[in-house]
Amino acid sequence: MERILKGLSRFQKSVYPRHRELFQKLALGQRPEALFITCADSRIDPCMLTQTKPGELFICRVVGNIVPPYPDAIGGVSATIEYAVGVLGVADVIVCGHTDCGVMKGVLNPEALEPLTSVTAWLNYAQPARAAVGQHLTTHTDLEFLLALTERNVVEQLRNLRTHPTVAERLEQGDLRLHGWLYDLGEGTVASYDADQAGFVPLEAPTVRS
Ligand SMILES: [Zn+2]
């Protein structure tokens, strides 16, 4: 905790003064361009990954980047989606899974999580992904199976996202885009779901002009 408090002190003494104008503008309101739904895993830093500043991403952190289908579990995730899409009017929603996800490993080994009743109940939302991967992949290594499950989970959560009325409405209007990402923690790379290819392809970032 000491390191965290030292960091806070450093933020207030040297970081905040450098960005005072931005923070004072943000104090009056926000207009984030995207809702970023990702796992609560401590190794993911959405703003570092996308090089965005405060005010640019509306972030929903939840174990396994799981989006319960509407109206199955009215709770924090559903409310966050409704607010971001219906009130703030974000233009894009990104569901971002990641490699070495402990939650996905838990889906593969549910016995280990049995004492954790909330986690176990939550992971039921990842069961359709497990079932889909189980049907199509039988000869792969554990690591490949985990990756396939993690990818499929992103696809299933995108599907669940579409069941939320605010999302469905904006999709109908044609002014909301959904994206499924898979972040490779060790490599720093991102693959994006391509519906036409029914798979994940390396995300080509636009060339940055120097
Ligand atoms: Zn995770």
C-alpha cells in the first residue's frame, strides 16, 4: 500500500500540474469515444495499451470480460453498458480478452473454483464458449485449447452485448460498432475478431505519420 500512496503523492505533485488544463476540462464532463470492456486482470492497462488519456475510454473491468445477456443479470456490467451506449453515446464498444486469463483457466478446471460460489455462478456465462470450443477442438494442446476458449469467449460476449436494448437500438441506427479483441500480454499484440473470416486476425493499426 505504501507504494500506491507514494504514487498518489507523485501524481499530485508532478503529473497533475502538467495536465491541469485537461483535468479541469474533464471536471466539467466527459465525452469518451469508446466503451472498453476487459478482464479485471492486473496486467491489463487499457489506457497504456491504446495510448488514450483520461476522458477517452469508458472502462468496464470485470473478471473474464463477461457480458451477461440481457436481462439475465441486471448489475454493474449491464448498467455500465446502458450508460455508456445510451447516455454517453460512445461510437465503439471493444470487448477485450487476454492471454493467460485465470478466469478462462477456471472455466477449464471448474472443480478448483467450486468453493467460490459467486465466481462459479459468473463463469456460467462462459459455458457457451467452452461448449463451442469443445465441439470443434479435440486434438489441441492445453495452451491452444485455452487460447481457443479465450477467443471464443470474446465472440460469445459480443453476442450477449447485442441483446442489450441500448446496444441493439444503436446497432439498428447504424451508429455503433462492436469489436472483439484478444490481447497477448507477453507480446503486446492485439488480434481482432473478423466475422467474415470467423476468426481473429492481427490488428493492423493505422500508420502513424511522423
Ligand atoms: Zn482475465
